[in-house]
Amino acid sequence: MDLASVWRFWIVWVLSGTLSLGCERLQLQQVLNTETLSKLNEMGGPFPRVCVEERLSLKTKSLNLMKLSKGLQTQDRIQIVHQTLRHFIKIYSMNLGSVTWPQDKVENFRLLLDRQLEELEECVKKPGSESRPRRNATIHKYFRKLRKFLKQKRFSDCAWEIIRAETRARLQQILFITAQIRRRN
């Protein structure tokens, strides 16, 4: 890892420990999400052509978080982001043995996902909210299919590349949703 990446990661880490995310201030969440997207891109580069055919075997409809969160209250949007991040953490804790990504980049990516979820914990456990976040069935079903796909493909390199592409799309949607929340508040 180059010095600039280490420095950027350290600054984000320090800021995330010193700033509070009072749910009105989602700027930190956006910074973390942008850094997470950057790490995800550094992990593997462009989508491999050899995996295009296997991509067609993923039998799930793409998850549109923006459509899912349309018209919802801020707290419900935050819970959608929270649930999505929690599912990604579960997926990237599965068998990564066949991936060709550099382990340090994978670990940094996972740490950033953890940090985002940690920051959102403060929002979903805000006074007046339910003690346990509500589960969105659409999100749960989508991630169950992704985990099933990985297992069926025996955690192949191409299966992980497909998951990485899906992750990138959802993280970009999360970035958009958090920007919408910030504008509303």
C-alpha cells in the first residue's frame, strides 16, 4: 500500500473516531462510503471479460435501493443503508480463498465497511427508534440469493468478481441516498 493511501485511510479513521454522526450529519458517512468505493475499485480493476458469461447465471433482479427508499422517512432510509451494509459485511466474511485481490486491500475494504456500519449504529439506535432495526424483506431476499450464488459457484474468482460489481452498484446507490438525506435535513 502506498503512503498516500495509508495517509488517506488514517485521516478517515481519525475523523470517524472524533466526529459524531448525529444522523443529521451524514457527511462522514459519505466520506467513508467514497473511501470504501475507492478501496473496492483498487481491489480488482475492471470487470474481467472471462466472467461475463457467468454473470448471466446470477438469477436475481438487481436491487434498486433508491426505488426502495423513495418516499420513506429519514430513519427508514438510514435503516435500509444499515441493513445493506450489514449484509455486505456478512458476504465479505465468507470464503475469500479463491480471490486474486491483494489481501491488504480486502482487509482495508472490510474495515471501512465495518466503520460505516458502526457509525450507522448510532443512527438506528437513536432515542425514540425501535431497539432493533426493522428487516426489509426485499433486501434480505436479494442478499440471500447472492450468498446462494457464491456457494453454488463454489466461491470462484468470477463469482466474487460478480459480487464485487454488485457491491459497487449498491455502494453508489448508498452514496446517493445519504446525499438525499443530508439535503432533507
